[in-house]
Amino acid sequence: MDWKVFFKKVAIFSWCMAIISILIYIVRYTASEIGNLFMWDQPFIWELILGLVFCLLSVFWPKKNK
């Protein structure tokens, strides 16, 4: 497995974890507290950022020459 495939898989996994954590927060909190989701200390923000970083790495990483 080359690095591009690895970065793509990590990005997909990270975004799936972010979606799951958003769904958990929506289920746990009422509509008045959903605004608390967008605070920087919430883990799904960091999962989205890591997903974006790994997605960019998978797009711009040089291809393996065979």
C-alpha cells in the first residue's frame, strides 16, 4: 500500500468518526444546546481538521514510480 491510499483511508476514517460524534451529540442534547457543538474543544472539529489534512496529503502526495 502506498502513502496516497493510506492517507485517503485515514481521511475517510476520520470523517466517519466526526459524523458519528455529531450524531451522538445531536441525540444527547436538546435543540437549545446544539450550539455548543461548534466549540473548539469538541473532538469532532479536530476529526474534521485531521480528515482534511489527510485528504490533502492523499491528493498532493507524489505517485509512486514503478
